[in-house]
Amino acid sequence: MTGNHALLQDFKLKNGTHVAFGGDAGGKITGEGTVSNGIISFDKVNYCAQLNFNLLSVSQICDKSYSTLFDDSFCYILKPGFKIDNEWVVVKAPRDREVYKLDMSQIDADTETTCLIAHASNDESQLWHRRLGHSNFRNMNRLVTGNHAVGIPSKKFSTTDLCPACLKGKQHRMSFKSKLENSISKPLQMLHMDLFGPTNVQSIGRKSYCLVIIDDFTRFSWVYFLHAKSETAELLKEFIIKIENQLECKVKTLRSDNGTEFKNANVDLFCAEKGIARQYSAPRTPQQNGVAERKNRTLIEAARSMLADAKIPITFWDEAIATACFVQNRTLLVQDKQKTSYELLFGRKPNISYLKAFGCPVSILNLNEHLGKFESKSDDGFFLGYSSVSKAYRVFNSKTNTVIETINVKFLENSFPLVAHGPEWLFDLDSLSRSFNSNLFDFSGKTRKESGDLGSFSDDSDNDEDGNLNSEYPFMSFHNPDHVKSSQAPGPSGSQEDQESNNHEENVNSQMSPNDGGSVQNQPSSDPNVEVTPESFDYFINSPDQVPNFTPHTSTILQDLPNLNTSNLETQVQGGDIPIHRIHKKHPVSQIIGPLNQRTTRSQTEQANVCLYSCFLSQVVPKNISEALQDNSWIEAMQEELLQFRKQEVWKLVDLPEGENAIGTRWLYKNKPDERGIVVRNKARLIAQGYTQEEGIDYEEVFAPVARLEAIRVFLAYASFMKFKVFQMDVKGAFLYGPITDDVYVRQPPGFEDPDYPHRVYKLSKALYGLHQAPRIWYETLSKHLLEHGFTRGQIDPTLFMKRDNDDLLCVQVYVDDIIFGSTSESMCKEFEEIMKSRFQMSSMGEINFFLGLQVKQSADGIFINQSKFVEKLLKKFKMQDCQTIRTPSDVNCKIQPDPKGKAVDQTLYRSMIGSLMYLTASRPDIMYAVCVCARYQSDPKESHLIAVKRIFRYLKGKPNLGLWYPYEGNFELYSYSDSDFGGCALDRKSTTGGCQFLGPRLVSWQCKKQTNVSVSTAEAEYIAASAGCSQVLWLQNQLLDYGFNFLKTPIYIDNTAAMFITANPVQHSKTKHIEIRYHFLRDNSEKGLIILIKVHTDKQLADLFTKSFLSGRFEFLIQSIGLINHD
């Protein structure tokens, strides 16, 4: 990378990413070029104008086969082939992608080292871990490396010591996995909410419940503390009115459980008046409210950890939750956007430099008493959180037994935790958490799609230029701010220490707005009607001989005095002694399982399965073994794969013989969806890196047949004609059943090496995925097993197997390890399952519903084939889900043609769109012609071509559910349509062949292809097209012989009389003698009686759909005529 434009040759403009520099604002990559000194050159060198130095990548030098050597004077670039004698090597730094990593674990900790990012010491890492509410170190490092927050040191945080507080607060059961990707695109479009409690111990503000509200888009969160559930409705109404006013957005949808605090006439009426939609989770299905449930767990675990770390009584649980919510909003990242919730909501990065460790000892400047000359100017206390109504800290004063808000405070973060004193129940975190009901369901997630990143509503203002407080942010406290006054009166300023304290206070003041802590409606202990200084709290921690009392939140009593002039009042209130009672309630009725004799309907089971899949299966495919080992779902998938190896005796651990080559292995991961696109299985597969095999040494024969898509459609068409059900099976670890005759050695699987023999290899006795010969060995093993049990193999299609029993027929179609089968006899299907299970481990999937990307729905009157889920996936992938719909895939008035002066577009994007659409044509012949025409411009796509491709997506958006319909009624006669345009390709004036073949009313095959020759007449073009259609008809005739049908004189409908005459009359004259001989086999097959050409009127030529564009009326007629329907 360079900032010197003069160094670059072949410079090209580029819209690159933003680059961050150390101690600088960074810059944007605006171009790239080549740098050369005449001996060695580097291409794709990025240009960033703000970069003052030239950066050279050692890894890119090595990629060009050069080596590098550094000493105290020079860096040497050495010619390819340079070798280093191992006796000179002291330590090796292995390459990981583009960087070289040096293991520092053996280096003395006192040795000074310089790295790209300095490592924080263990104490500093632990300190920031506490300040950020016991956030995990990976998230802390993301804040640094991604520059997502201001005020945190640019260091890598890690620790060799486990955090005891996190072990106490966060250890939990196996987690349910997250839901699928959400479509919310703006704040307040959906709010998730949940109420947890009652707690077995009331907070110091006499609160027993906590209401959590989360914005779906930003994952910004608010927490509110309530005395009773009945307060929820009014609080919720006030919140919605104020948040809409402050953010200038409208709340669109509320999602909650079925609790009466949310589902009541009061809230329903309010939502109806505001036009707010309501969504409820199914009874006893908290997974459907997973965002709120997961947030509950995140807050509770953080609060538990902070309370355990600070050894503060559990009566401060509300303070801990409020602080956790405040911190998490500023630190947890929404991963698919790589931004904090705060930045997503307010549009700027949070400043977290003022955050302090919860519960740390503090020294509070005493501004309330006239002090003697030798009396202490400060009181001891501990830190609780951040004010919601002023730029101040919330601290507990141990001398006055009050909770106050002040900025005149010194933090002693390295002097805790202290020793806790008091009755055991006062520190019983387990009993507190049980009363939260947080251990019923765990909703784990790491991305936004997984409900993982949460926070609280408040903001970090920066200094205004004039030094005044920035007041542009939402005021979310429901108190009247005029009734609140923090203890910020100036103290004595004679000493240097006092001046430093004031400077520190000004810094805090500049980082926290008056409404900065507004993540809570009532700050944890701010009930306006309650004084809270219970005698039962006379146990605490400062030192063994200090026993403080507890008092309320700073503004608790002032709410009752709206007309009181509070300008001269302090914000600490000494309350009376109010005992706190432990709450013991019966188990909630809503959580008691109902009568076991009640029926569970099939539809209810289906809905439950959807939730279970989302909760227990990982929705994210890991990129490598390191990521997979972080997820229990993928660990189980890998263990399941290796268990198959053991059952099938695939390999044996041996020493690698001399002269033999060990093939590497790697893991592949894939989520297996059902026909609805819901992940139903996490599949891990260990494969051999077969590209290192040598032909003739490691393998010989490799060919293995697979079924064509046309063969699959013929199979389903035959099933609809015979009116039998089609079933599906899958062979687990199919390739592992085939014995291998060659001596093949593979390395041990990554992540599962034998600890006793890490250098040994496995000798294969069975085929392994990835080996060149594996598919052929599996096919031979399967076909041999079926042939031994009375099956016959198809003469044309070797993947089709048949078995007859009198008048009954069993058909089996194989695609590698996926098998579909059906029979006119139910007993033959059951017999086939037993045959397969006797030799292989099978997964019976019941009736076919999803096969090779095709959604197959069998109903009472036919079979419907479509790819609606794939359409939905494509629209999201290419960001076309919000596009306007259109009625045809191509514009009849705007033909696609070369555009040499047009604006170039991204070739990779264009080709990706074309490839995806080509796959979609497996069930969507209506887009075949438009896709094929656009595919002709993949080598040099222009903006006009991209617009044409996007038009196809607009058409798909309007008709996503269109598919093939194979009715049970109707004949099974084979016939074909053939057509061609004339010189339609604007690139080279070649014609386009189109055709389609039917079995009765069932479309089973279609073609759209540019002809290889330039035709000089429409007759020639139509003749060549008919010849291509004849080839497909002959293949279908032979394919159907295995089903017992012998079709002769198959009609091919064409609309060109001259082409028919060329077929019927072998006359050579000036207009036909140049036609290539290979096209005359149409005439030969016509004479043999295999096909017959029939004239059809142009209006009824169904193959027109594959050769040209149409207006919507004609287009709709054609797609209905070929059997495309929208089946509900």
C-alpha cells in the first residue's frame, strides 16, 4: 500500500475500504496499480492518499516464490529456490493467511516485545474486563481492532487466569440456537420485550420485577424496574410515546410472550389507537421470543458476575442490571454490521473512556458538611453505575448510608474485591437467579441473526466546542428532570489534588449527558414513594469493622413535591428503616405442564419442530476448524462423522511407510435445510485433499454416473401417472462403505489428532470423500447390492434401478448418496427400506419434499415442483427483496446487445447472478430464454446488461411460487415442440434453438441454446432446431424403455413448412447443400419412423417461450400452456 501516486503504473480507480492507521484518522483506498523496480514487480498495490509511508507485504513477496532475510542493516530479497539450513533456525513463525504468527508463550514475560497491537498486561486486561461489565475478551478485542469505541486502549486483551466471577455468573446449560435472519431494516420497526421476576429478594428500591425492551434492528435495550406487574401497561405506553418523540420514528410492532402484563385490554387499546401490530410467542415456547429471552440471560449473567466480583449484596441486583445494560449497549457488537448498538442508533461511536469497574471502592468528596482542618475531606463508598438524569456517577456512600449521584469521586479500581460480611442469603446469587427464571431456556447466538448483541438506551456525548454539555440526546427517564439535582457543587480548590479532581470531573462531565444513563425508567432504587434504608442491609464490605447502612437512589423522595424549589437541595436522602422481606411464591401456573392426555395436533408438532430446529442447531456455517470447535453443534456433527468411520472400519492408524505420500484431510461444513429453508441438520464431512493424488499410483478408474435433472423429472412424471407416492432416503457416510484396493494414506483429521501418536497417519481400507476413485467405488458397491436383491439396472440411465413383482413395479433413482423411490405396492417400498438398511446406515426421510434443491409437494391430485425458497434466498443475496415487481422477465422493446461504450460492472457479481439463475431454471422454464441471453455477455458485462438481469429478479419477486405441475390425471404420451428465431443474437447473428418435451400434460425437458452456425434462412434455422429437439426426443424414448414404454413416431411440432420439406425431400440445391451432415440425422430418424414432424400454427407453438421475448398477455398464455402454475 502506498500514498505516493507517482510509484504506481497501470493505475486504476477503485472504491476501496477505509484503512485505520495508528494514531491517525486513517484514509480510504481510492485506487490500485503496479509497482516495479525492473527486477521484481507487485501488482494490485492499493493507493491511499493519506498514507505517509509505503507498506510492503512480506507474504506477497513470498507468494512470488522469493524469500526474505532481515539483519540489523538490510532486508534481503532472495531468488526463488533459496534454502535455509535447519541448524541455523532458532524459531519458526508459521504463516496464517497473510501474516506470520510467532508463539510467544516460551518467551520471558519481562522481555520487551513490539507487536502490531500491544498486549495489555494481565492486570490491565482484568481491569477493563470489569469496567466493561465482565464482557468476554473476544468482544473487547473487536472493539479495539474494529475501532468501534473511543477511550479504550489500543491493546490486545487476554488473560491467563479464569475470572471466578464469570464462572459463577455465566456458566449455563447447553444453549438453543438462534433464529433465522431477520428483515428489519430500521429502528423501532419491532420491539421485543419480556418481564422477569419476581425476585426472592427485593432490591433496595423495593422492586421485584425487571422489564426488558430491545429494538430489533439495533439491539439497543432499555431496562425498567417495577414493584408489581400491573405497572407494566402504563410504563409501556409512556415509553412508546417518549421514544417515538425522541427518535422521530414510529414503533411498528411489539413482540412479547402471552403474559397478562402485555396481553390486556389497556395495552391492546393503546396499540390499536397507535396502529401498532402485536406478535405473541406460542404458549410455553419462549424460543419464539428469543431476542428478549437471550437479552435476559445476557443481563443476568453480567449482573451475577459483577455482584460476585465486587462481593456486593444481591439486594443491589437492580443496580447491577442497569449498569450492565448501560455498558453492553456501548460494547457489544451487532456482528452483521460490526457496529455497537449505540452507534447504530445514534450514528456515532460511543466513548467508553469513563467506564469504571462495578463495585470498586471510591473516595467521595464531602460537600455537605463543614469540615475541620484535620478532618477527612472524603467519604468511602463503592461504585454502582451511571446517572440517568445527569452526567454523574452513582455511588454508595458508606458513611451516610446513601446512594448519591456525583462527579466528585476518585476510583480505586485496583483495590478490590474486598471481603464480604453479612448473612449468607444476602450473597446467594443462585437463589436470586432462580427467581429470575433465567435458567429455563438459553438462547445463545453470536450474530445479529442469532439474537446475540444487546445493550441499553443512552448516549455518550462529546465536548461541545464551547465546553457546554451536549443536550441533543433523548431524555428517557420518566422522572421530571427539574426535580433532580446532582451533588456537583464546586468543592475547595486550593490544592493541586483538588484541581486534578476538578479536571477529572470536567472530563467525566464531557462524556456523560444529563440523560446519559436513561436506560431505565426508574433508576434501580428510585421509587418516588419509597424510602429505602433497611436495617437488614447493615452488612457490608468496606472493612471488617465497617458496617454501613443502605439508603435510596438520589431522587427518590423529591417526586412527591412538584412545587418544591430544589435548587438548594442535595440529592442524597436518608430514609427510614424498612425491612426487606424475602419473597417465596408458588410455582407460576403458566409453567405447569397441562394434562398429559391432551392431544397434540400435527400442525402444533410442525410449529414446535421449527422452534426446536432453530434452538438446537447452529444456523451459522463455520469457516474453519477453529470456529467449529467453538460450537457444540458442530463438534457433535464432527464426532458423528468420525463415529461412522469407526463403525465402518474405514482406516487404521499406522506409521507412514518410507516413500509413500500422505494425503491431507480437511473438514467441510454445511447446513441441511428442508423444503422451507429451515436448517434441520448440521452436517460435518471429513474429506481427503484428493488433488494431491497421482493418476496411476493413487487411483485408476474414476467415472461414476449421476442422474440428470431430466431423469428426475421423468421419474416424478411417471409417479404422477401411476399415482404412487415417492419417498426419499439418505445413506449416511455413503463413500465409507466402498472397499479401496489401492494403498492410500491420509493425515489425521484436524482437531482430532491422536495425542499419543500425533505423527502417525491413517491407512484407508474404505473410500473417503475427496478421493478421485471414491464416487466410482460407492456406485459399484450400491449397484452390486441392489443387483443381488433382484433389481435390474437401466440400459440408458445406470442410476435407475427397477424391480418387478407380477404387476407391481418398484422404481429407484440414485443421485450419489441421495435416493428416491416409489412403487405401486406399499409392501415393496417397505421391502426396499429393509434391503438398504440391511447393508447401509440409512436416514429415512418419508415422502420426498426436498431433493437436489427442488421442493416437491405431493398432494391428492398431483405433484408440484418449485424452488420458491431458493428464489427468496436469491432476492436477499442480491438485495432485490424490496424491488418493484414486473410481469415479464425480458423487455420486448429493448433487446440486449453489445454495449462497448457502456459503464462496466463487477464481473464477479454479474456471473454470480447468472449462475444462480441458471440453477433456478431446473424448475422455472419461464426465465430460461432471458437468462440464456444475459449469459452471453458474462465476459464483458455492462450496466445495461446488469439492468436486464435485475429485471429477471423483479419478475421472480412477483412470481416466486411458480412451478411445474404434474397432475395424476392425463395420458403419458411423449411429444415435443421445436422452434428457432432467425439471427437473433446481436453478437454474431446466430439463431437461438428452443424446444420442450412433454409426457402427457407434464413438461419434463426444455432447451434454449444458441446455434453454432450462422443460418442463411429461417428454414435452415428451424431445421437445425428440429434436429436438436430430435436428439432430446430420442434420449427420452430410450429412457422410457426402462419404464416399459416404447414410443415410435413421436410428434415434433414445428411452425416452418420449409423445414418440414427439407426433412421429407432429400433434395440438394443451393439453399440446403451447405447444411452440415450431422443435422441430417433428423431426416434419417424420420425415415426410420422414430419421429414425425407436424405443422403447428405459430400461435400454438409452445417452444416460442424459449426463443424470444413477449408482451405479458402472450407470455402468460405460454407459461400456463406448458404447465407452470402457482400452487398454494
